[in-house]
Amino acid sequence: MAIHRYQVALQHTSLLPRDQSINVLYFDTGGVNLIGAGSPEQACDGIAGAYESKLKTMINGAYAGIVIKVYNMTAPGVPAGAPVLTKTYGFGPVSIDGPCEIALCLSYSADDNSAGTKRRRGRVYLPWKGNDLRMRPTTLHVAAVLDFGEELAKIGTADGTTWKMHSPTNNSSHTIESISCDNEWDTQRRRGLRATTRVRRDVQ
């Protein structure tokens, strides 16, 4: 078995690298090959499938593609920063676009609750569609995010693949045991688009 790092990038229609929405996941795959049953390719297909089947009507419509880069965490001699596999998927959310700095967060833990240490927890940030930005996420939104998390946990399980929480600090990995989503938007201005124009007006 081998642990791989999956850099999942939602591609913004601006085509600018800085406008991508990137999350990192880890899977311990059951096979020894890059393709086939229990492989990193199967995990990539599962990740893209989870976005497509569970979030197509929820994700911000400004994102129109998924690129997943896979990095081997355990094989010796692999140059740092060199992906062993890259896969590109079409992804066309049916929702409208909106502010890219607003997301809904899927939290996951290597414990049966959220009380574990920080190194045993992680998050996936999901940029949300513009016409759903009311004061709080609804129960429908929360359920969609949890369904997405459940779909991630199912990837390749029949072939020995396991979704993992990885701590780079102490180089340890643990199986994801629980997921959660609360009714609060996550907002970070750095995820927003860079200004392309500035309008100035004299008032005196």
C-alpha cells in the first residue's frame, strides 16, 4: 500500500493560476500500480466523481474544470514537487457564479468526533454559488457537503483504498473516522479575485 497526496484544483474561468480553488487530500491505495483497481488513478476518478455527483448544483459556477495532481509520499527517490500522475476532468456547475472568497467547509477527523488534536483534523473548502448566499447555510447545503464527504470515504474501498488524514509535521497518517459541516460560511479575502479595474471620482 502507498500513501499519495492529491492536489485537487478547481479551475476558474479566468484561467489564472491564482484564481484556482485548491484542496489537498490523502489516500492510501490498495494496489501497487498508478492505474487500475486500487490505484491513484481510481482515486482521482472517485474524487472528480464526488464533485460531479454531489456538488454540481452547489459549487460556484465560476469554476469549470478539475485538475488533480498526485504525489507519492512514500516512494524513495521521487523528486520533491514532481507529480507521478496528473488528470484533468470537465466540470460544469449548473449554478451561477458569486464571490470566490465565500466557501462552505467540510471538516474531517481521524477520531470519532471533532475533539481530536489539530494534527488529526483537516478541512476541504468548497466555493459556493452566488444565489445561495443567505445569512447562514441551510440544512440542504450542509447535507450536500456531508454527502460529498461520504462519497470521498467510499472511494476505492472495495479495492483496499482508504481516505487518510496526514500530518506533515510528524509524518504520520490516520484513517478518517468522522466528518462534519456547520452552518457558518467560511470567508477569506485572499481567495477572492484580484481587482482588474479601479474607478476614481473627484468629490471636491
